[in-house]
Amino acid sequence: MLEMDQQLQPVRRTCFAIIALALVASGPWLGWWTLAPLIGAGVLFRAADTQIGRLAQPEYALFAAWVGSQVMIVVSVALTGGGLAPMLCWLAIPLMTLGARFSERGIAAGLGLSLLFLVAVSLLVDSKAVFENPPLLFAPLALMACVAIFQSVLMRSDVKYRAAAVLDPLTGLLNRQALNQRVTEFEQQAQITSQSVGLIVADIDHFKRINDCHGHAAGDAVLRDVASHLRAELRAFDLCYRIGGEEFLVLLPGARLTQAVEVAEQLRASVDATRHGGLDVTMSFGVAASAPGAAFIYETVFAEADSRLYAAKTAGRNRVCGEPAGSGSPVLV
């Protein structure tokens, strides 16, 4: 959802520009005030874009901004003729974005609200015109329903093939291909925002012993449980990947080294306190981060974290190895 929302942002700006041109061209007939709701919708999406990375459940902010855009269109329609308004069909535009970011439940909720808005604005503004000419209501209702149905099909297809390409089939975590795509984005974002990026490399201790003593089915169960546990402990916008047999990687956008070490220690203690696959499991962690204001070079930061993971395992396992700011030697937690 978050990745698709980023891809939709430039497209959304282009659509806003096209709508603005149409409103400007229609200004002599409709009035220039019609630009105000468009500006309001732009402000809502801008606010959602700036806050989405800080929220535990960003889908609510996205859906709220989406509903706000529909409300803005409804206001414009209500003030320009209701069911007779030339912009009535624009209520279908936001529907086309639902399938790119939300599940079928989100599409259904968005369609239900849109149809409710359509019926309300048509009947409340000029019910007489609608009753005298019902196709004024039937046609846009059919259009919006069909758009939503097609979006649900496209959404299922997109989820199926994207999941097969970027998800590890055993654990459900993102895989190396997804990591390669995200790293490029992080490197570009770091140049713009000057924020640091934390990186954690984690490894299940004595995993070969688990397979040898309990069998590969038990090893798979441990991997699934550990992966689910790591994902549940992280924030919505922290990204967890399976990069090897029993090795995991976490990217922490905006996290400095000390913050990344704290997250790693939280993960270590949580894993140690919970049985996974019916077995007691521990993990070792290596942590590194790019400096604030400096470029995020994935290969360099990963090499530092990987070397600290080795140091943690050499020192006895079930620990975090990082390096405090201003220190040249690793610290074990």
C-alpha cells in the first residue's frame, strides 16, 4: 500500500493539474470558486503524505484523505447543479485509485460511500430533475459500480503477482528483490531529506542444530514464527526482509545508530522471551546506520552491520553489536 501510494503521488498531481485546467476553462460559466475544493483536496493529500510514515496504521490517513477528496467533489457538484452538474462524473475518478492501495474491503467501503454521496447530492439538490429523468442518476451509478468492480479484479491480480515477485514464500517477509528496489529509493530519499537510515542484520543462533536435532519441518516452523514476531514488533514503516536461510535484515528510515541499537535490543529480548515453533530460540544482531546529513550507501552500511553481527556471534550469541557515535570500537549490548 505504501509503495503504491508513493507511485500514485506524481500521477495524482498530474490529475489535479488536468482537473484544474478544466475548472479554469469552465470558470466563465461555473465561476472561479470551483478551484477552492480542488485546493482543499490537495491540502488533504499533502497532509496525509507528510504524516503517513509516522503512523502505526497509515491506511486510515490515506482513506481519510480519499474520503476528503470525494467530499470536495460532492461540494462542487452540489453548488453547480447536483444531478445536472457536468462534474458529477468526476466522483468516479477517486474510485480508480482504490484498487492500487486498498484491499477488497477498502474498495467496497469506498464504493459504498461514493454511491451514497452520489444519491444524496442528486436528490437533495434537485430531486425533481432526477425523478423526471432517472437516467441522470442511473448512468453515473452504473459507471461507478463498474469502475469499482474492475478495480477489484485488477487489485487481486496485482497483489498476486507482486507478492510472488517480492515475498518470501515461507515466511511472508519481503525478499532480496524487494530489498534491492527499496534500497535505491532510500538512497535517493536520503539525499533529499538528509536523514539517517538504520540497518539491522539478524541471525538465528544455532539454526543448523535446530534442523539437525528436530528436522527441517521444525526449522521451517521456527523461521515462520520468528519472521512473524519480528514484523509484529516493528513499526508499520520499518521494513523487514529475509535475505538468507536464517538471516534477516531490517531497514529503519530516519533512525540514527543509537535508535537502531535500541530497536535491535528490543527485538533480541522479545525473541529470547518467546518460544518459536515450540522451541527456545535466540538471535544475534549487528547494527549500523548512515550518519545524519551523509549519503546512505547501502553496501557500506550493510558491510558494517554484517561485521558486527559476526562480532556478536563470536562474543557468545544472543546479543546486539553496534557502535556508538564517536567510538571506533564495537559495543556489545
